Amino acid sequence: MEVLVFMALAIVLAGLLWPYIFGRRVESRRNMCDFRLTHLAFAMQMAESDSHYLPNYRTLWQPTASIEADGIQHERVAGWPFWALPTLGLEPPVGTDDKESMSDLRSGKHRELFDSFVSDYSPQAPKKLRDTYLPELVCPDNSPIELEKGDPLPGGYTSFVANGGLPDVPRTNSNAVLVDYPANGLFVDDPQLTGEVYDWETHTLKSISEKDGLDHTLMLSENVDAGNWIDANPSGLLFHWKPTDPFPEGVQVQEVFGVNQRRGEGRGKNDIRFARISSNHPGIANVVYASGRTDQLHESISPRVLQFLMMSSDKDGKWPGTTIPILKTAPAE
């Protein structure tokens, strides 16, 4: 009887403690995701400081002479996480001003991987990059299935996507999802890949801070269908907002699913229409703003609100391929 009573008490106690234990586990995994987004944002800020312009969401790391002689070698294209490698994992400095941050010369543990790809144009360099699994780019709740199975981890895997703004109609043969104006989002494409010309020197974190503000412009978000950033497909690198206003006459925008509409396929599948803000956390997705501030957005967030958070300059946003302002209150040109 004493044994039975002890077992009954143990079962009751376990039942009482389980929600607390499970809740703490969920909170811990969510906090780790938040922690990694904070460090990713800092690494991207350092990349912007070093290059003096906002990094592209995908970049062609190839000498111009080689492009002219052999054409674009797609194994030399890398997505936005590549920019973060030199300082990935470093703690953001606390209590420093902007000048001290810009003079931060620390290097992260992936600096060698970055340097080897940039300077080595042999086939071995892309292979090394492609085979490397970086846990810093993965949210624990959105980890690859190989992690549970004990299989080799997939290189280039990520569970985060970058803010690409409003998807444009394609105007080149580069298979890019073009963004007309940086005001419609945050990251844009490498001009060598698209042939598009942007005001690179004016599209910086400083210019954004003077418009909508870094604290109000999304940088990165969780996504359960994020692709492989080594493949550098726009569909696996960017999330887009769906316009909430009726399209003006003559304006065409590629179809994008609304908020919280998932394809359910996993790992992208090279389709820009799958949902762009989602996670396996209960009801919420972790995001980080251009300032480095993290937040949790509910998956049922209003598309209108998300649209404003993704635009780096609400008043300057324009419909793709036009000079028509997106906001009705914006002055016509």
C-alpha cells in the first residue's frame, strides 16, 4: 500500500510539474532563437559598417574579368547570411556609441570560412561553404529533420529569412524577385545579377534611421519554409508582404500568400508564394529589426501592420514598375 501511495503521489506531482517543465523548455528554445537573431542582426550591422552600404540579399562573389570571360558562375552566388560570417556569434558591445561600434575589429569563428570563399576561386571553396552547417543560423524549434534522425546536417540550412519588401514583376532573365524601391523593404539584389541600378550609397542604416527608423523596420524573421542560403534563390532568402490596397490600373504584382498561409512543404521549394513569417513556436514568430531589437509577432498579425513594419520608408513606397505611391496619403509624383 505504501508503494502504491508513493507511486500515486509521484504521478500526481509529475502531472502538476509537467506544464511548468514543458513551459520552461518552450521558453528556453524561444529565447535561444531570440539570442541568435540578436547576434545575426549585429553581424549584419557590422557588415554594413565595413562595406559602407546595406548588404545585398544575395551577392555575386566573382571577379568582373571572370564574369566577362566565362559568364556568371552560380556557385559563386551566396545569400545574405554570408555577409554575417566574419562577425557571426560575437556579442554586441554594451554601452558604446556608434563610433566605437564602427571601429570594432573583432572577428568571429567563421571568419576563415568567409575569407577562403572570397579569395579562393577553386571548386573546393564553394564546396566547403556548401557543406558547412551553422547552428547560429537555425532556430531550435525550426531545426532540420536530420538533427532528430542523427543524419549528416545540411550545409546552408537556415530558419530565418530577410525583409525583401514588395515583390516586383520580373524584368530580367536572372530569375530574381526584384524589388523596385528600397523604400518598399530593406534588402535588395546584387546589381551584377539583375542589371538593376540602385542608389547604393544612399540606402544605408543611417538613411533608414532618418526615415521610418531602425526600430520600426524589420530585418529578419523566422520562417518554417526557409530555403538553403547557399543556393541563393530569392525564394529561400526573402519574405515579402502582400499589398493590402487594391492594385492601381496597370500594376501587376507576383502572387504572394497572405500572413500565416503556409505551403507546408518545408525548405522553400523555390516558390516565392509560400508564407514568409511563421515558426513552430506556439502562435508567434521571432523577428529582429534593423536596430537589433528583437520582438515576437503573432502569426495572425494584420497584413497592413506587417506591411508598414517591412517598409523602410512608408511615404516613399511605390507600386512596382511605377512612380505611383502605395499609400494614398503620399504625394503623387
